[in-house]
Amino acid sequence: MNQDPQTNTLPSEIFLSALSGTDAPAAPAQKTVSLWKAGHWPTLVSAFIYFDFSFMVWTVLGPLSAHIKDSLHLTDQQTGLMVAVPSLGGAGLRIALGLLVDRIGAKNTGLLAQSIVMAGLAWAWLVGLGSYQAVMLMGFMLGFAGASFAVALPQAGRWYPAQLQGTVLGLAGAGNIGVVIDSLLAPRLADAYGWQSVFGLALIPAVLVFSIYAIFSKEAPLKVKPKLLQDYWELFRDKDTHWFCFFYTITFGGFAGFAASLVLYFKSTYGLPKVQAGDCAALCTFVGVMARPLGGALADRLGGVRTLSGCYLVAGLLLMAVGHVTRLGAALTLLVIAFGALGAGNGSVFQLLPQRFGKDLGVMTGLVGAGGGLGAFVIATSLGWAKGQTGSYSPGFTIFAGLCIVALVGLTLVKKRWRTTWGTMAGARI
């Protein structure tokens, strides 16, 4: 289904003045709009906090993986699957929550999802996770936290005009800094109080975040027609949907999949203690998180296609090198920069998406987010499989680096069509 670009622009669009470029068409003349004067900043901040905490609990099994592996005597393959299950659950649930956003509103959907996550945390703390099967079930429940992506980003994005989408969705999406908090605190808390107590301690910020979100976030003043599963199918038939899902599968899937596996990687490859391995993982993920809004802002200024192309090239080359270095300092440096490229790529994808599918942003966020979650599941699982089969994570890094190059080639194939069709009507640089 090829959609008219004019039907996919946001109702609140206020166009910027024309931007010139070497190979991108100029946008219509427009006035510059301040981020703090447009939209509703309490909702943007609330969405960031909600997504921040949700991402923290969504990925908590990764930083705890070394403790859980030792406690339950898991194999490398079992551990890889365990840390990947929340990503798989989040992938499917993002579509479900995306449907709810258009029916009961983003705020009500967010409150419902947070309630389910808090119930899961309470169960893990009070009842306990004494078996591999129980941990896997908990991982699926944590998928509701990962699905917050399909709630927080549309809720924030619908308040703002087109030329601020890259910046706004980058800021809201920077809530994935929660994985940094995980990597720093979870191993230390597990050492001090036991790994199952971490779930109970997580209830403290859960209640605080729930209260802030309930009080300060608001729905955008837009009338949104509720979407059906058929609408997802119709959009999925559009070839651009496939491209966006694939591009985000690589950027976000790589970021989240590697983030879930870094503690185990640093511990098993370089013999680091669990806490130090968590610190190294936190450094990598912190850079990736901070790069997301930067990537969105660069895409607003330079164009999403150009920015995303650079991100794929850098990430692919550096991750290929990671699999072949033997010194901790070299590996850590390469991973930090590669995570920065993946994070900036996440922001770039979501600068482009609202220009192409503005009125269907809720549905597309669910679809594209599901692709990212599925990518995280596959990558985390494949890293565990590679370690179990070969005794090294190198094959996993090399295969993913190859996927980055494939994505770069794909982006090269579609950029001319994008810029000469819907890109000519977009309210921002493509």
C-alpha cells in the first residue's frame, strides 16, 4: 500500500525554512520553532522517565545474568536465551500496546503496562525465581516494560511539529539509559542482598515513576482513529515498512542485544569480576544512550539517510574488529564507539519515520519497535549460541557486523526513491 505523503504528515507540523544539500531536495519555507515553546514538555519529561525505568527493568536479566547462571547452573546457550526472552516478549507486546494507545489513550495504556510490570516484580521478590522456567516466565512479563516504547514515543511525538521529531523522539527514546543504571547497580545489589532481592528493590522507583507519569503526562490534542490488526497488515504490505523494520532491527536490536550480553562477555572473555564487568557494560551503554538524541538532532540538520549511513558504517567496521582483539582496553574502546554509532542510528531512524508515516506513527512505532525487539532477541541468543559452540563471542560479532553492511547497502538502494517521493513533501530534511 503506497500512501500519499500528504496523508502521513502530522497535524501539528510547522515547516522550517528550506535546507540545502548536495543530494537532498529542499524543504518548503518554514519558521524555526523552539523545543520548549512547542508541544508539552511535562509530557516529554514524563515519557522519558517512564521509558527510562521501563528499559531498566526490561533489561535487568542481562546485568544479573552472571549471578543467575551461577545460581541455577545454566549453560551458555540457556543463559543467552534467558537474557533474550524479555526482548522477544517486548517485540510482540509492542504491537498489542500500540493498538491500545489508539483506543484507550497512551496515558491509560502506560499506566496499565506499568501495573503489570510492578505485579511481576512483586511476584519475583515475594515468591522467588527458583528455576530456569520461572526466570523465563519472569522474562516474558518484563516484556511489558520493553513494550513501553510503543507508548512513550508516540505520546511525546504527537505533541511536536515535524522538524522537531528527530530531537523529541531522540530525547524520549534516551530513556533507554535505564540499562546503564542496571549495569551499574544490579550486580552490586545482587552481591549485597542476593539477585532475587533486586526485583523487590526495583519496586521503589516503580511506584515513584508511576505516580509522576499519572500526575504530569497528558494526551496530545489530536483525534486518532483507532487502529485494527488489519491496519497493521495493510501498513506491513508497504515496502517502506519492511525497510524501516529492518533498519531498526539492526540499530536497536544491536544496541539492546549486545547490552543484554555485555556483562557475560566481559566476565567470560577477560575474567573480570561481576561488578567490574557491569561497569564496563555501563560505559558502553551510556554512550549509546547519550548518542540517541544526538543522532536525532544530527538527522534533523544533516538528513536522516546521511546520518544513518554513517552509523551503519562505523558500527559495522568496529564490531568486526571487536571479535579479533585480545586486549580489554582495545575491545572496550571499540565497543564504546560502536555503541555510540548504534545509539545515533536509533535516533536517525526515528527522525525519518514520522516524515513517512506521521498519521500512522502509533502503529508504525509498534511495528518498527517489534522489529527492534526481535533483533535484540536474535542477537542476544546468537551470542550465547556462538559462545557455547565455539568458546568465543567472535562469530556473533562478525555476523552482526556483516548485517550492518547489508543495512548500509539497503539504505543506499532506497535513498533516491525516498528523497524524490515522500521526502519532497516532508517537513524535515530526509
